[in-house]
Amino acid sequence: MSTEYFSVAARVPAFAAGERVLTVTELARQFRVSKKTVSRWRRRGLIGRRFLFGGQRRIGFLQSSVDRFAADNVERVQHRAQFTRLTDEMRQQIIERARVLALAGEPFMEITNRLVQETGCSPETVRYTLKRFDMKHPGMAIFPHRHRPLPTETKQWILQQHRLGVSAEALAQQFCQTRTGIYRIIKELLAARIVELPLNSMGNEYFASLRSERKQREILGPMPEFDLLAKKSRVPSGMPTYLASLYEVPLLTREQEAHLFRKMNYLKYQAGKLRETLDLDQPKVRLMDRIEKLYEESVSIKNQIIRANLRLVVSIAKRYVGPAEDFFELVSDGNMSLMRAAEKFDVSRGNKFSTYASWAIIKNFARSIPAVLRHRDRFCTSQLDMFSTVEDARANQYEQESTQLRRESEVQRILKRLDTRERQIIEDRFGLARGQEPRTLKQIGAAMGITKERVRQIQTRTMGKLRKAAEEERISLDLAIAEPASNPPSQHDPNRWRTTTGGDL
């Protein structure tokens, strides 16, 4: 136990110590240093004891202990005594010199180093002097932006640049900070990010009972190999590129699936246990990097599981698609359900993940689709009526071809009433030009140099013009233009243009 601990228990009055006892204030005055410097000396070997001063217990230093420390640390004591106690003249000299250098465009760290060389003061003394002046005189501040809190966006940018390889010294000069301040910002942001990581895992009781290193290595080991003799999935014909690419990812066997889920959850479990040891007041960068690496590995495994099950979403979405639903919106919504299911799946129950995920996706569709229909019924517009109409199925092929040629002629006639941009948007959007497939709003906007929303506005306005033109041309149609389908029809498909009354354009 320390000498200070025993002196507290002894309750010795200062006058009974047998020699002179100096308080912290008296010692600082004797050596012309600050009380903070005395605290540093205590950490470097200056022995202090608890004495009673007027009935109160305070830190005191025996004269013999002070003399011994001064003899063993002559250079340190003399050096601190030379620069710690600044006179008003020296303080004013530092401030004026710093202002001249700052106006010349010198960075803060360079100014600090030059002042240390010119005055013989420590970097801490120079920085404290400049900081105190700027705080007391904000209107005359030499570094007005240095002592203000940095915005969160700036701190995030500092972390990003540091991760890209920019040194702390360069960032310190750029933002008038010390290198220690830059590291403090980086650790602060890393700690905040670590605290927000979703490290909830399934199977914690099993992981907590693991004591065998062999079992741990088995969980973190490589996944069992795919069955090379397994039959490759056949890609259905006519399927869009995105959906066809899903069939290139092989399905997981039950053993592979169980291994990946155990590994994903064990990595998150390890990261969570490490996060519990993180000291947010003094976070260690190495520990935070380890936690983040474990989390990134778990996310990579989760993505592998999700990619292998994306085609499950497509197969379920096909059963729920109808005239009022967009297929790709259903797929997107189902993908979100699949991701949430991967987080909640407990492999220890022995079920296949596809069973659990199918239930989650179907349950989500059962909630979302009625909600969408209720919303459309409540906020119904003429365009929604147009988009939700059912395609007209015809049996007579000759009649269909004749009718389609007549419609194309009528379309070209009324399109001549549009200006160049309006006509181009309508032709691109609905694939009216020969050999051209319908294009998305985003594709048209990129080609014309305008936003997707602007294309939509022009299309809506132009549709009104087309209806009016059809009335003036006395075309016997109730004209209503529908959005292109997900799989674009051919040029002679009679259902490319649909109306609410069975007439087509």
C-alpha cells in the first residue's frame, strides 16, 4: 500500500511531522510552477502524504522529500521554473507574435512550434496562452474558429479522411487543432458508431457456455463445400436481367445454412462482449477496430445468406401480383422482409430458413397490400384508374392486327400536335418508335438532361393534350394512356395502349 494511504489512517498534524511540511500552493510558489505541474511531479516520484492542517486533511510534502526529488530531477525542475510562470510582457509578446504569423497564413501548429523555439516555453504554455486570450477577447481572437466546437459534419469528414490515409498532423493544421485533438475526435466518432451497432444475436446462451477452443474454431471455420454434382438451377426464359441473375447464386444446403447462421451470430456475440468492456471516456482504437471488424464479417455472412434466398422473394411475389400492384415493388418490399427475417432466425430450432422467411414475407404482403389498396381507394386519381385497368384479351388475330394498324395511324396523327420535347418523351416512354422498347423516367431524364420528376410532370401534362386532341379529331375512343408494363410488349401488341372503356391507343 502507498505511503499516502497509511498517512490518511495515521492522522498526523503537520506541525508534528518533525520537519517542515509544504502544501501544494507553497511548493508551487517556491519553484515558480503551477499546481498542475506539482501534480505531474507526484506521478513522477515526488512523495506526498496526508497531514492535518488546521483540522483538515490535505496533501503535504516533507522538505526532505522535496529536496530529494529536486536533486534527482534538476533539469526538469529548472526547466519548468523557467517558462511556466509567464510575465505579462512575455504573454503579450506571444500573443502579438502569433497574430503576425497568423496574418501571414501560417498554420496553427507551425505557429506554436515557432513560438516554442523563440520563447523557450512549452507547447502547452503557448497553446494555453493563445486559447485564454481568444476566449477572453472573442472580437480580437487570433484563431476565432479554433476554440469553437466543430460541426458534426466536419468531424465525420475528418474521420473519413483519416481512414483514407490523411495523417493526423495534416488534419490538425487544416482545422487549427492539435494532433491530440484530432485523435480525440476520431475516437469520439468511432465510439459513437460502435455504441449504435446492432449486435443483437440469437443463441447467446449456447455461445456463453462454449469453453472448448475446438468448438469455437469449428463455428468460425469455413462453410461446408457445395455439392458439385447438384443440378444447376434453370433460368426461366424471358426473365429480366436482374431476376435471371438470382439463379446464378447456388442454393444453400441445410448444413451450410446452419453453419452460416451460427457463424454470423457468434461473430456478433463476440463483438457485443467486447463492446461491454469499452470505456467510453477513454476508448481504445484497437478495441474499437476489432469490434467493427467482427461486425463487418457478420454483415458479410448475412448478405451471403440473403443472396442465396432472393429468388424465394420472387416466387412469392408472383403469387401476389395483380392489376393494382407493381411486381418490382413487391419484390423490393419482400427483400426487406427477408433481411429482417435473417436477423431474427434461430437456427437452433432445427427449421429451414426458407420456411421461416416465407412466413415473414407472406405476413408482410398480407399487411401491406390491403393497406395500399385502401390508400388508393381513398386518394384515387384519374391516372390511378388508368394504371389499374385490366388488359383486353381478344380472340380474333386478324381483327387485332387491323385494329392495331388503325390505332397506330391515329396515334401518329395526334402526336403531331405536340412539340418536339413532349413528343420525344411520349415516344420514349411508351416505345412508339419502330424497334424501340419503353424507357423509364430516369433513362429519359438522363438522356434529355432533366430530372425524373420533371419528365413525369411533362408526361402528365402531355397526356391531357392527347385526350383533347383525340376529342377534336373525333376519334371514337375514351383515351387513357397507361404506363408501360414491366415486360415491354412488342410493337404490334394490341394491348400496348389501354383505356378504361375498352378502346385502345
